Amino acid sequence: MAQPTADVGKTLFKNNCAQCHSKNMKVAATGPALGLVEERWADYPREDLYAWIRNSQAQIKIGHPKAVELWGTWKPTVMQAFPNLTDDDIESILLYVNGMYDGSLIVKGPSAGGDVAGVGVAQETPSWYYYAIFGVLGLLALLLARIISNLNVLAAAKDGTVLTERTLWQTLTSKGVIGFALFAAIILGGYTTVNNAINLGRQQGYAPEQPIKFSHETHAGLHKIDCQYCHDGARRSKHAVIPAANTCMNCHKAIKVGGSHGTAELTKIYASIGYSPEDNKYIENADKLSPEEYKAVYYDWIANNYMAVNGLKELNDAGEKFVDEQWGNIVSSLTNDQKKSIYGPIEWVRIHNLPDHVYFNHSQHVTVGKLECQNCHGAVEEMATMAQHAPLSMGWCINCHRQTEVKFDGNEYYESYEKYHDELASGDKDKVTVEDIGGLECQKCHY
């Protein structure tokens, strides 16, 4: 088996940890500084640290002392779960963390193929440092220009020629200075344009407000509903698909109350499809009802639930205000300038979006590659509000293809790779990555 290395750890840290932890391992960010993490866990078995990194919340739930201590310091910030990291992956990350913390790493030499010790690692330089350097260089350039101007005057006077010394303004507006300024502007503008173009469309961390406050934490986490129950396209097609309201109704035809505010969110589903939760049936010609008729059905439903929760026989002033607010929220969530009627499809806000020139197939990754949804989408089961976990950049995908091992065992889709099956069986290879079977070919994603 391949040994853990800091090189591998660097890539794993960048892809999985850098969003929340400082790269110098000494400064706390969204999460704690990772330097000396092994010392902080020294009183516990190494496996406990592995378990913490893979799923911190699971360790907290079982009452692990160190996990509970860390949670007490950092809650409510939840650490991302990484169930697919192997022990060697974690050891590689720890090697990188230690190397960054003490300022040196052991990296592979480019020519000899051996290990070279004591290679310094550049720490992240703050942006103000570059501005300061440019400022100093600018002052030096101006000073040198003035010195050259004075020397020219002295040289001309020595030859008997009268030469007027340039003013500061004349120096700044000279052809040389203007030419250099234009050249610098072109370089800076090109650099900025390319950087912005690279980042165009990337929206890591994007968490828009949805028309219905659907909680993955409640459904996938608390109730353990499998992702593919709702996103059933993931296993059989290119798209994971947004579940239709009838999928929601498989459960919520029976589960109609979700607390005071939760009931209103469920009512949005009922109103969008014309279902009366009070009568347990779909409304005939729901699309033909006037706004007031439509309101009466669901307004009464919310009011009755409010009274039941609060033990009231009649709706008091506070209750009427509450129901009015709930109904107003339902209307604003299900309608907009283009969609005037509450009745009709729920217009969810798309979160994950790849460029048009990129081909991505969910079934190829889920069914053939046997990847978990969390590989790309993060710990969805811990998200009360769905957010984009990964950058979904080309480099991120390529790194995944370089590192991800192909699951050959019992996988009919890879039976044709006889060469790799033989090499694995003979021990000539200890793993086959997606890169080995053509995962880095341009045509795989751009054709």
C-alpha cells in the first residue's frame, strides 16, 4: 500500500479542510488552528482522532470527552463529515498540517525520486505586503527619476549647455513614465480579467432562501431518508432531479403538522397542488378558484391548527395576526412577477450549476462509481439550509479523479478492465484510480 505523504495531504487539505481552517495551522478561522492537533488528542487512541475527523457529530453524540470538549468551545459551528477519508488519507493530512505548522515539509525530489528533508514551505503572504512593496518601488522609481534629471542638468552645465531641471509634474507626465504606467495597467488589467473569468460562475457556499424552508437536517439527518428517495434521478440519469410535490405527499399526506411554523411550510406544498389537508382530498378545479376562495381553504387550516396548539376555542387577536403573517408568507413564497397564482409548480432556487460546456452525469458517479452524495455535496444530513459545499471547479474535479479509487469488486461496469483486475490480483497494483481509466481525458467532460 502507498505510504501517507505530505504532498497527498496538501491536496486533501485544500479540497476538504481549507474552507474552514487557516493554512498556516496557527491561527483560528471558522474552525480551530490545526497545529499540534495530535498532541491535543494524545491521551486517546489514534483511532479516536480518525473517527473525529470522519464524523465529529457522531463522536459528540456518543459522549467522547475530547469531542464534547471541542463542541463546547466551537458550537454551533458543525464540522463537515468526511466519511470517505481513509486512515492513510488522514495521516497524509496530518503530515501536511505538521509540516505547515513547523515551517518544513518532506517532499519528493523531482529527479532522484527520493525524499528530500527540510524543504521550507512558504507561508501565505498577506495582500497588504504586496501593496507595500509596490509603494516602495514606486517611490524608488520616482526618486531615481529625480536623481537622473539632476545629473542630466549637472552634465549639461559642465558642457556649457543650459538645461532646465524638470519639475515633478514634468517627470510624472514624461513619455517614459506614461509608457510604463500603460504597460503596468495592461498587465494588471489582464491579470484581474483572467482571475475574474476563472471565478465566473463559481459559488461555493451559496445558500439561497428557498420558497419552502426545507431542512435536509430534519429529513436526511433526523429521519434518515435516503437521498435517492427524493432525488431518484441520481441513480438512473444525468440529472438528480428536483422532487415533485407528489413525492412530498407520500409522507405529508399523513404528516400534516410540523409545529406552528412548520405547519405553514407544509401548507405551501398543499396550496401549490390544490390539496385540502382539512378534508384530506384534492380540490376540484383548484386552478379555477378565485384568490379569496383559495385563501379560505388554507387560512382556516392554519387557524384551526393554531387554536389546537394553543388550546383556544376561538381565534384571538394574536392568533389572527399570526395566521395573517403565515398566509402572507405562503403567498409571497409561491408567487412572483411571472407566477401570479399560488396553484402550480414550486419554483425552487437552483444551487448547483455547472457551465453549459461541461458534461456531468449523476448516474455515472452514483451507480457506476458508487460514490456517496456527500463526496460532492458535503454533509447534507447536517444542513438546515442547503448550501453548495464544493467549488465544482475543473481543478477540484481533476483532483478527485486523480485520488478516487475505482471500486472493481462486484462492479459489473468495470468487468472489461481485465488488465487492471489481473494487476490487482497479482499485487502489481495496489489501486486503480479514475485517472488510470481515462478520467483526465478532455473528451470525458467536454465533447
